[in-house]
Amino acid sequence: MADYAVMIVDDEKIIRDGLQEAINWEQFGFTIAATASDGLEAIKKFRAVRPDIIIMDIKMPEMDGLAALEQIKEENSDTEVVLLSGYEEFSYAKSGIRLGAFDYILKIKVFQELDAVLERLRKHLDEKRNQSSSLLQFQQLKNNYLFLRFIRGKMPTGITLSNQDTLYSVVSIWMDEEKHEASERMAQSIDGLPHVMGAESQYIHIILFQEGNHFETHQQQISKGIEAIERCLKHEFHGTRYAMGIGAVKPTVAELPDSFREAMKTVDYLRCLKDDQAKMIYSEWVDAAPHTLDLNGTNEGWINWVYSGDAERLLAWLSDLFKQAYMAKDMTLKDMKTICIQVLLQFVSAMRSAKKSCNDDSNFFEELKDYDSLHELESYMIDHCKRLCELIHNNIQMQKNISITLVKEYIDQFYTSPLSLSGVAEHFHFSSGYLSLQFKEYTGKTFTQYIINKRLNRSCELLMGTTLQIYKIAAEVGYTDEKHFTKLFIRHFNMNPREYRMKHQAKNKNS
């Protein structure tokens, strides 16, 4: 798999095609992401593709390579550019180095020298990536510490504000796939605004603050920051689905947890709408939220579904409950966690009733604390409840099998006696209907069919192995009426008992 993307820029098609075909890009971990025929096209494709490396001619129409290099370096200094030059452009190539080009190659020697340049370039990019990764990890740890202190309503050590009157608000962004570089790019996009940033998995959280209590000025700052973040998302992560929620402005650090919850609640609402790219301020969402969630009307049948391990019904109920919670303006994450705890406690009770260990589920109180989003909470509950339902269902099925096994053993022992479904059911404290269904599911035969087969198979053994008369064999296997026995025998074997005996006696003589 290629690690770095390359764009080739040259006004001569033969050079563009030749570079693509003559170089084994994969051996360096490179892949050709785009080509362009002049500087203007290169700038346009650079913004769309964001290549790591650009191999670019200097002399081109519309916009030359040096002008394109300068523009590219202004927009992203991390992109490495290798210039191609003719003899008469040698002085321009030196200018390119001053502008930040990685290297230059004379066009006449490009196919001889490019492999060596690419080898050095690969090593350089790997080292830069490792350094950047270490620095980024350190910065993220620091940012996450500051952010967590803020959203717990506490001023982090190391941050001092000259003005005690400060306004705060939280912006939370969810992206449909984790982008490791997203927080760094967004931080660069709002570099001029006072902020603290935290990142986790597919979420990026930004606390914007403005010293002074001028609400309108702070709102302008928020608008400016949101516009910058949106530009970053659309240009840097083109095609990525995202949802952005903005919490209400708060005048104190102690109230920041409320702004964070509002931002996340808005993100949950937007994700539920399934728009590709959406943003909303919490106050707008509250006005738009269509209904409230009536917990008093919650279906109590879920308790039975827990105890029966009915995953299909329980998970459908949970999904519906979360869908309502996403849309309900008065339903908080804390409320949903309370419901989830009630459900999980019922599972603990069900497992204990079944005398099954639930030690591995005793940490769910701590686990639930980690979730700041309804969507992540729903994913946790769906996965957890599905697994627990499977455990309970399997245990119930095992207990059923044990019980039906005992019934089968009882019938195998007393099948020659006058057994009835109702009598056996009463003996084992089952209802007749329940025993009938479970016995057929376990053996593949109805209660009556199983006893008939058992008796007839035993009668065959007696017909072949003894000289007992037919009426005595019938009585031996549980039939007092010889005619009824013979009728059942013919229906089962397509011959009467005497014919069966004669046929098998003849076989024994011949063998």
C-alpha cells in the first residue's frame, strides 16, 4: 500500500506519461494521485488532492513552476516539491530551492537521477512524519488535559487570563471517519483565535474564549472560528461527512460543562438527520426540536425481553428509544445513561437468577461514564445487550435441553407403560403445550410419534430374536389390542408383523 501521494506537473504530455510509466513508484511507497499541464491546473488539483510530493516543471504556460511552488508552500509548507529544469533555467532552479523546493533535476537527466532523489525524499518524509507524529501526540496529550479540565468546570493550571470577565463556548465536530491530522489542520485554521482543543476518535472539541464580557464580540469570534473550521473541513477533508454542534455562550468556566453537553446534544441531533455536512447552534436546535420524550410511556415489556434473551425485540426497543432521544430537546445524556443502567441491572438480575456469573459486566457503571455522545452510548448498549441476550438465550436453551433430555430418558424407560402427554407434562411440571413444542424441537418427532417409534422398533427386535406370539409381543411393547398394534406396524413398515418375521428369518437362513 502506498504511503505518499504524488502529483506530476509538466506542459509536455510525453514527459507526464513517461514519468508515470518509467518509474516504479510503488517500490518507494508512492502512488500517482494526479497530473497537471500547467501551474494553474496544478494549484487547483493540489487543493483537491493534497499530494505529499509534486514533481513539477519550471517553464510552463499560464503559471510557471516557481509561481506555483510559492503558492503551494504558502498553503501547505509540508508538501515537498522537486523541480524539473532545462540548462537555460538553471538559475531559476536555484531560486526554487530558496522558495522551499526539496531538490531540482535537469530534464535531460530526469530518468537517470529521479530514483536517487525519490529515495532521499522517501527517507526525508518518513523522518518528518515520525517527528511530526511524536510532536502531535505530545501536543494532543497536553490539549486533551486542558480540555478535560475546562469541561469539568475547572480552570487548568498554566492558563492565566488578564481579564476575569471571559466568555466561553464549545464547538464539537464529529467526522464519519477518524482523521489523525484533522485536529492539527483545524488548529492551524483558527490559529489567530484564543482556543483550547481536545480530540478523541472521530470527535474534535474546541473551546473558544474571549476576554471581556462583550457578547456580540464573542459571537463574532465564534462565527469567524466556525467559518474557518468549515473551510478547513471542505478543503482539507473534501467529501468527509461531518456534524458540528455549537454550545451556548457561558460567562464562567464552571458553566462550560453545560456548553459541552449542549454542543454534543446538537451533534447527536444532526447525526440523526444524516445530512452530509451540517452545523447548528444549540439554541437553534432547541427551537427546531419537534417533541419531548415521555418516559412514563416507556414499554415495560423490555424486562421480559431481558429475562428471555429476546435480542431482536430488546434491540429494536432500544434503537427506537435512542431515535426519540436524539430528537427530544428535554432528553439529556444523563437521562439516557440512567435508563441504560436500569436495563443493565436487569441483565445482572437475570444472570444471577440463572446462576450465571456476571463479574465481567460489573464495570458498566464506570464504562458508561466515558460516553459523551448519545450515538456512542447507543453503540455500547447495542453491542453489550446483544452479547448478554445471547448468553441468556443460550443458557435458557441449555436448561430446556436438559429438561427435555430428562423427559426423553423417562419415556425411554417407561415407554411400554400407558404414557400420555398430559401425564408426563404434569410429572415434570410443564404445560402440555410447552412440552409438546419443546419435545418436537429437541427430538424432531411429536410426543406420540416418538413413543410409537420406540415401541415398534422394540417389537422388531422381539420378532427377529424370539418366537413369542404376536399378541404377546404387542403386550410386551405396550399395546393391549393386537389389531391396533398390527395396524400401526403395517402403516410403519408396509407389511404385517408375521410377514416381517418371515422375511428376516429367510434372510438369516440365506446368510
